[in-house]
Amino acid sequence: MPNRMPLPPTFTTAPNIARMYDYFLGGKENFAADRAIAEKIVRLVPQARTYARLNREFLVRAVRFLAGEAGITQFVDIGSGLPTQRNVHEVTQQIDPDARIVYVDNDPMVLVHARALLATDANTRVANADLRKSSSVVGHRDVLNLIDWSKPVAVLLVAVLHFVTDTDDPRRIIGELRAAMAPGSYLVISHVERRPEVDRAADLYRDANAPVVPRTAEEIAALLSGLDLVEPGLVRLPLWRPQELEMWPEELDAPLLGAVGRVASLCTGGG
Ligand SMILES: C[S@@+](CC[C@H](N)C(=O)[O-])C[C@H]1O[C@@H](n2cnc3c(N)ncnc32)[C@H](O)[C@@H]1O
């Protein structure tokens, strides 16, 4: 049986980062407390909904690349969020019906939805683990049931590292994950970039279930050091292998950076 956690009593009244993101994406799994903060964020960053969509589109393009061109057959999506359209297993299984996917999140509310809507076949699982304790992800029973860490794997850290504070040390976490990943594996990240208006919006997350930590392009690049970045490297999300040749200036200027990096050789952690 999966490890189940009770939902906290405040789960409808306290703003929740996964439900706020769902609201930005136009989903329905959100409450008044989430919408109130999300609307304040939209007043500071009017393109917030566009940015959420760009993040999701980047994730889909990266997963298509990994399942197709890169030939990856197993995926661990950490900070997977509420089910939405074009979930990772739907994208991969269109390319490779045998692809295996484990969704990982530390939010019990997300896990309830994910178990109902995502873990719908033998090749898809949902695991309750906290990225900040990477060993709880790598060694999770439901992860080990589907993922063979001795073979190449794609680990997705999409729109989740900016919920990890410097105290929790995202570089350490990435180093530990890389140490578990076989050569030929891939890591995907997207991350919110520091800007004055983004910092003000991040302040509004103080009452939510996790803080937001925007980082500079240099700080985000440092998280990826030692990985072989596939073309075009670390870029604003719409510029990562775009399918559309025309983009709006507001999209090109999105304060969101992303990259796909290949683990080239065995690594002992720490970047
Ligand atoms: C903004 S959503 C991103 C969803 C999806 N990755 C995407 O990009 O579309 C962030 C998710 O990360 C999860 N999360 C935040 N901190 C986490 C942690 N320390 N461990 C696991 N999941 C975490 C949240 O619960 C939430 O579901």
C-alpha cells in the first residue's frame, strides 16, 4: 500500500502553491484562498498566467525530446503538481507505450489527485517524497518498483527548485540526485528568475505552503554545472527548441529559465 498522509485541517483555507499554479493554468482544482493570492500576483506580474503556460509547454517539449531523440524510457517527475493536460506519462507513452513514469510530490493534497488521475496503468506510479531529502525520492519503494537507477533515467525538476531555499541547498540536492543517476541520464530544470517585480510577487507566497526563491541566471546556471547541456543550453523557456517560430515579446522576456542537461559520467555529488 502507498504511504498515505492526512490532509492538514487548513487545506482549503491556506494558499497552496500547487493550486495557485493550477489557477494560473486555468484549472479548476483551486480554492478562494489560492485565487486571492494568485490575483494579487497577477496585479504585480500581469503575464503570470502566460508564464505558467510557457513552463508547461517547455516541460512537454523537453519530455518529447527525451522520450524521442534521447531514447529515455524511464522518468521521475519531482514536484509533479496537480494533474493537468498533457501529463508526463501521456506525452511519453504517445512516443513509447512502455515508458515508465513516477510522479513525486510532497503535498498530500496533490498526491490524492495524482493517485486518482495519473497512476492509471502499470507503468505509472505516484510517490510521496520530499525533494529536499533526495534519498527519500531515490530510495522510495514506488520509485524503485518502476525505476532502474543503473540505466539512464530522466529526472524532471520543473518549476520546483525555486521552492527550495538556499538553506536547503538546491546544489547539494542536485548533486545527490546526479550521483544516483546512470551515465546517459538527463536532468530537466526550469526556474523563476530574479527581477524586482518577481521578488515582490514572491513575497506574496509567504503565507503559502512553501516560499518562492527567485534566483539570478548565474545562480541557476551554477545549479547545472558539470552537466552537458543539450542545445540550446540554459535559455528563457520559449527559446528552448521552440515549435512556434513567432513569439510575443512578453513571452521572450519571461522570467523563467530552463535547460536539459546530460549526466556524462559518474559523479560523486556536489556539482
Ligand atoms: C508549480 S508546481 C509545478 C508542477 C509541474 N512540475 C510543472 O512544472 O508543471 C510545484 C510542485 O512542486 C511541489 N513541491 C514543492 N516543494 C517540494 C518538495 N520539497 N518536494 C517535493 N515536491 C515539492 C509542490 O507541491 C507542487 O506540486
